[in-house]
Amino acid sequence: MFRQPLLITALICGLPLSAGAWEHSHERGVDLYQAGSSELMVSLVCDPNSVYGTTNSGVLLEVGANPDLSGPVELIFPDGNRVKAELDHGRFGKAEADEAAWQTTLDGLRAHQSMTVSIDGEIIGVELGEPMPFTCT
């Protein structure tokens, strides 16, 4: 169980990134999506088939060069929807999130080309590019 988040983080760190456009790859049965800039990297890990035995789907946020932030975060979408979550080492996931908050996160990422993130006293806007049909549930 402990190695699963580490594996997913390691897979994400190796992805190429184009600013403002979602990049997609499929590694070891898991779909990995990544977009953002040097200021804020947004990664979405989707495990729709429970390859690792549990739902490992999650969002990872990396501010600057810090992939290990822990604490409260708020995702703010252009339609006014907001999601408050608790980051644990840069990650919040479906297994830990409130069901409505997780669905709002997925709906926002599927519908918008940008979002704003409030984290650690900073408000950061990020361009995500064209929404994708993410495989997360």
C-alpha cells in the first residue's frame, strides 16, 4: 500500500510537459495527465480499472519546485465552483476526498481550460489547455 503513491509520483515525475496543454501517457495500467507551468504543475492520476487493487485516482499539485506541500488547498474554476481539500505531500485523492468534492474537481478539469489554486497563502492561476476526457471516475 505504501509503495503505490510513491510509484505514481515516480511515474509522473518522468512525464514531458508543454505549458498550457494536457499531456497524457499510460504507464503500468494507470492514465497520467499533466499540465501547467513552472509556477504550478497539475497532475491527474487515473486508475479506472483499479489496477493496484484500490482507487488510486488523485490530483497532484507542485508549486514551483516543491512537490511535497501539505495543508489546505482550494481549486477555483471559472464557473465559480470551488473545491477545498487537504494536500498530503502534494496529493489529494478520490479515496480520501469527499465524493462531491472529487466529482466537482473532475467536472471542473473536464470543462475548463484554466483554474486558480489557493495554496499556502498564494493564489496562482494556471492554464490547462483543452479539456480532455479523463478516465478518472
